[in-house]
Amino acid sequence: MGAWGTGLWEDDLSCDIQDEWNDLLDEGASTKSATKTILDTWLNEFQDYDDEEQALADLSILYISLAALQMRHRALERNIKEKALEYLEKGADLSLWEDADETDVEDRKMVLDEFKKKLMATEPHLP
């Protein structure tokens, strides 16, 4: 994964997920269908990980990205919210930031904390 910033959309994986989401919606998919397609694609991709830390980080980015996209479209699903919160509680992708500058690590923590607060305050729109 390539990260170039601490924001939610400042790494390759989250951008790929967002691009795929936008393409699916542009093609007429519903938010529920887009979510299912993205989960099927990426969960299959992550099955072969040998590195647990990398798997946790990428799964975190997947669910956080989906939660953010669903929130943007007022279509947050309860299971996506729960999974995103679960991964945020586990530390999300902070393991990827171990070798980064301390300021970047703190900035990433702040971004994740702010997102967690927004996510917790958002009621799911779909079951």
C-alpha cells in the first residue's frame, strides 16, 4: 500500500475503493449492490495474506472507506458501521505508520478518532 498523507483518502487502497464505488454507482448500481461487489472483490483479494498486521490494516481501510462512502450517500448499513468501529477499536491501520514521523502518526490517530466520532453519531439507514 502506498500512503502519501494521513487523511482517509490519502492512500492507494482507499482511493481504489472509492474509485470502484463511484464507477459502480455511475453504472447504476445501488449503494447496497456496490457495497456487496466491493466486499466480494477485496475480501477475496485479502484471503491470501500471510502478514496478519497487513491484513488487519487493509481490512480496516476497507471497512472505514465503505462506511465513509455510505455515510456520504446517507446509506450506512449497520454491519458496515459495526465492522468499521471494530477495526477502529483494534487500532485500524496504525501499524502501517510505525516507521513514520511522530507527527504523522498523531495526525493519523486524530483523523481516525474524528471519523470514529462521526461514525458513532450516525444512525444506520439500512439494516
